[in-house]
Amino acid sequence: MTWGSAEALVPLPASETGSWLADAGMDVSVPHRLIAGDRLAFWLQAYVNNSRGHPFVGHAAASWENARHTTARLEVVHTTPGVPTEVRGALARFAR
């Protein structure tokens, strides 16, 4: 989901989800596969801390490993070139 307005959330088609990350050069195939399989536990996205909220510089996604949704597995952590390694570490840490 993405913010469509201040009043409501607007669902995106799965094929468009994360397109802003793909535009920034990141591979979103793993999260898309997890969405299609109804296994996406979460998808964290990192961007430059400024008034615009972009450019996007990294993402992390995890899958549910069981039907009860009690165990998640980190599937991907990716940052763009030049991003401090602390960003990758923070994505992985927040994924726990």
C-alpha cells in the first residue's frame, strides 16, 4: 500500500509495488515473488532523510515460514552503491 492522499490508503497492483525501488536500480523480484505466494511478512524501504523522502537507497524483505505466521525469514537486504554500510545494517536489524 502507498499513501494516495492524507485521507486514505490506495492499494497498488502487485506489479507496481516497489516500482520506485526498481527505478532506483534495485531488484524487487524477491518481494514480488513473496507477494504472489502470499508469504510477504514485511518489506522495509530506506530513503534519504530529506523533505522529499527520496531517493530510495535500500530495502529489506522477509517471508513467513509457517502458516501461523509466527516465524519470519529475512530474504533480501539491498542498498544502492555508495550508501553507508550502516544503512544495510539498520535494515537487517529492523527486520528482526
